[in-house]
Amino acid sequence: MPSLATGAKLPKEGMLWFFADISIDLEWSEGPPAKGTAVVFHPTSTKGMQLAAVPETLPEVDHPDDQMTGQLWNFKGPNFALYPRWPITAHETLAWPFQDNQPDGVTDPMAYSEALQAREKDEKAKICGQAVPEDYRAKLITKEIPEERTRPNGTTFTYNKPIYAPELWGATFPFTARFAHHTLRWMNHDFATALQDASGRISYAKKTKNAPQERDLKVLETNAPVLKKLDALMRDLKQAEQDTPLSAALNERTQALFITFFDKASSGSKADGYAQNGAIDFAAEAMSTPALFDTVPSALLGQVAPTLQPWHHYTEHFLLGPKSSATNPTAGKGIRLAQFDSDYALRFMFCDVGIIDFWIDEDDLAAGRWDKAYGATAGG
């Protein structure tokens, strides 16, 4: 490992392990958390150690704050025992310390700051290697049909009307029970959140002796029956064979829900968003069980691959270096051991699509007090 200009040296050999309990606080809050992060140093390299299987007795990752229940639904957030092994390629880059105060002799603070950012950009450019594809976030389950419409003033215009297209990839979306559950979970969350918000506003209106808003009453009227159907369908999908084509009955119920949503929403963007998120969750799970990739059209997964693959200006994980200028800087001081970005492939989420830095004081580093290292988050 490289030496740092401060004189504090990292061990020449060994392995650093970084731990973070991605609870709702870490997902949304900014600052150095008092708990939930840790750094462990192993004095010898573990590179050659054989990968062990995850113990079956390991409990599921879960937090009470991720639960959302109500009279008409029972939606739980990421409640899983999943350990993706997304392939990682290492690139050697320079490491240098970050100074909160500018060094003596700096006469142009702006030029000094720009020089630091330029240096960071040059180092990151060594990892770039892949541009953002033009078809990023391409449509997954919708196609657009040109439709001539007339404005109130009599002029006409072309409107690209989104149409639900479950056969777009040569097989019927959502393909399997596993893929369907990943997708419908996002629809369930969206409908349940809207219903919960509307119910809260209606309750408040009644308490203050005001009439509930019409739009909230409409949400109550439309979302409640959809959620009942969703809840029943998701339970049945969990009981079905997970990785074979859906039965005719399950497929009919699934298609009916999506068609209903398209009819009521008059927009395919949200439904396509459910498919995008479902495909991302599915692909992340398939990284630990590659055979799952063969159960859905590869072309569809190719559309979400850029979201899962790290590339410059999107997902960046770094060892060492200064505070990042890609986001708001974290509140840590001393030596930055590592930075982890929010990453869909690994199900990392820090401070609402931000970063987590792991910091250690120079004296603690010199003395090998790894238990003093901590994580600090910042939003994008």
C-alpha cells in the first residue's frame, strides 16, 4: 500500500474489512454515525482463502423502520439474506492526504481548489473506461404509438402514447414468479405510500372539521382495491414455482394489474419504472445464483446492466484519496481509508444516493487502533 504524505503509513500487507449496517438512518441521514460502522484489519492477506458458503443460520437483514403496514396492506422493505458477488476490477491510483486548511504559501485559493479537483479527475479517469450508453434507461415494457391530438386553440400536435407491451422481449413479461415478485413489490410500495399519505390527510381534515380533498378520496377509492389484489397475488407468487414461466392463471392476474394501472395512470413511465427496479433487483440476486439469468430474456437485462456496472460519474468505490468532490464532502477527518458509493448492484444506499467514507485519525492509524475508524455519510 502507498505511503501518505503525512508520514502515517498503512501496513505493507494485510486486508481491511469495512462494515456498515445499512439501516434507515444510514440510508437517509448525513454525518458520522455513532454506531453501525466498523473497520477490521487482518494482518495477513486473505486473497488466497477459499470462499466459504454463507451460513444457513445467518439471520435476515431487517429493521423495524423498514416495515410499513396498514389495514389494507403489509409491505416490508428490503428484508433479505442476500450477498451479491458482483465482479470487481482493481485499478492502482495515487493516494494523497486531504487538508481542511490550505497549506502555507497559497496565494490563490480558487486555483488551489481547482488544482485539487483536476488531480482527482485525472486519477478517476484511469478507472473511467466506459461511457454512459445512449440508451440508458431504455423502455422495458412500453412502446410509444404516435397519436394526433388537438389543442384547445385548434392546432394539432403528435403525442407519443405509451402502450403496455408485455411481449416486447420475445417472452411474456414478467416471465417468472421470482421476477414478477421483484417488480410488483415496487408497485405495491408506490400504491401503499400514496394510500397512506392520502389516508393521513383525510384523517387530519376530519380532525380539523374540514372537507377532505377530492384527490385524496379518489386515491382511497382506487388504490385500496388494487392493493388487495396485489397483496393476494404476491402471496400466491411466493408459493409458486419461482423460476419457470408463470402459469396461465398467475399470468392472467399479473397482466390484468398492469393493464389496469396503464388505464388509470394514462402513463407508462411509472409502470416502466417498476420493471426497471424489478430487473435491477433480480439481476443483483442472480449475481449469487447465475443460473437465474437464463430464466429471463438476456436482452432485457442488457438494458439495465449499465445501472449495475460501475462507471465514471455514476458508481465509484475508492480506497484512499482526498475527500470526494463528486458529492458533498463527508464530515470525517484524518486519513480516508475508503469511499463506497450508493450502488444498485450491491444494494448499497447511503444518505439518499450519496456516499459513505471510512476515516481514521493519523495517530490511531500509526498505533493500529482500527476500532477508532468510523464511517461518515454525505448526500449527493
